[in-house]
Amino acid sequence: MTAASTPKGERRRQALVVAAAELLVESGLDAIRHRAVAERAGLPLASTTYYFDSLDELTAAAVEFAGRQELAEGRERLAQLSAGPHGVDEVVELVLDLLLGHRSRHGGPESVLLRYERLVGSPRRPYLAPLMREMGDELNALLAEIFDRCGMPVDGERLFEIVALVDGAVVNALIGSDPDPRAVARRLLRSRLRGCAE
């Protein structure tokens, strides 16, 4: 039995993952550094290299932890959602929470920017690509299930268009230094969904 597989080792390893995930959400991928993670976790600097073979491995664990938390929050929202027709505005806010994160309701452009930096930055880190694809597929399945439960079923092509619409709106809002990229995405998504409902 290695030290990392003991209960104490598992707790320490998990503390490092949680600390790295917090840094990721607060400051982006570049914030995940050995010293910063160890300090956040309250552990010795050497623990990051003891429990993880590389910074890439620690980063991947942090990205997965944060992504799985976001998916779990989305599934919880789905479980609380009653079946049947829902208003367009309610569906829009739910979709934006899933795509932009619930922090985007009050976090301003910074929380949205950090989320998109994670998405856009992952292709520069090939070790993240399979994980990002897997979680992206899970997110799309969750979104499709939410649309279905809300009485607005979508096929794969339409879901792709909806996500692309939100992504395009957000990226353009960020480029234009719009103080509320979520509002820009909300306006376009509301218009799109209302047009489909008519």
C-alpha cells in the first residue's frame, strides 16, 4: 500500500485537488502552480509532487473536479425541475447557468471570462482534450434533457446551434468589454427560443 492510497494520503491528495480547483475557478488555468496549490491546501510544497506525477496531472484533476461539480449542480437543477411547459425566460436562465456557471448571475464578466478561458485554453493542453470532450458530451446530454423536461425538445443539431449562439454572444461581448456578457447571451437566446416557440 502506497502512502497516497492510505486514508490520510487520499485526504491530502483530495485537499490538493480541491485547492487547485478553487484556484482554477477563481483565477484560471495559469493559477494552478505547485506553491499556490500547496499553500491553499495548507500542505507542504513537496506534497504536490508526491501525490501527482506532474503539474499537468494536478491540473487535469482540478479541471475534472470543477467540471464534475458543475455537472452535479446541473443534474440537481434537473431533478428539481417539474415536467411540463416552462416559460422561455426560466429556460433561458437555466441554460445560461449551465453554460456560463451560476456565478455569472452576479460575478460580472470576470467569472464568465475565466470559464471561457478554461474551455478555450484546453486545446493548448492536449492532456485535457479527452476530458473536456467527455464532460462536454455530458453537458450536452444534460441540456437536451432539460429542454425535453421543459417541453422544448431539441435534436442534436438544434442544441449545437443554441450552444454556439450563446458561445458566440459571450465571446463577442467579452471582446467588446461588455460589462454583462450574460445579459447579451440572454437577449439573443431569449429571442431564438421565442422564435422557435411561435
